[in-house]
Amino acid sequence: MTAEELMKTAELAVLLRKTPAAISMMRHRGKGPRGFRAGREVLYPVAEVEAWLAAKVANDPLAQRATSS
């Protein structure tokens, strides 16, 4: 896995339009994508983030209505 295949918490926060603290809380509650600790940083594999986002869209009834028209 290369550095380009990983996202830091701050990068994920920008992508999701959340604060880094909100991302940390999501991770703490088990509601966010899977990540792992590397020293003081939490890193998220890009593939894991993409899969998590796809699952969120697939399970969102509003997203289903928008795509079925």
C-alpha cells in the first residue's frame, strides 16, 4: 500500500465536509470507514473509504429515489 492509497483524518474530513473531530467521533462510534493507527495519525485506505461511501449511498432511501427516476 502506497501513501497515495491512504487518507489522513483531515483529508477525509474535507471529503465528507465534516470536522476532523466529527470524523474521530464517527470512528469512535463505529459509524465511519475503517481506519488504522500509524503512530499518532489515523489512516484510512482510499478503497475502504470508497466502499463505505458506496454502501452509504446504497442504503439511503433518498438516494434510491433520486436514481430511480
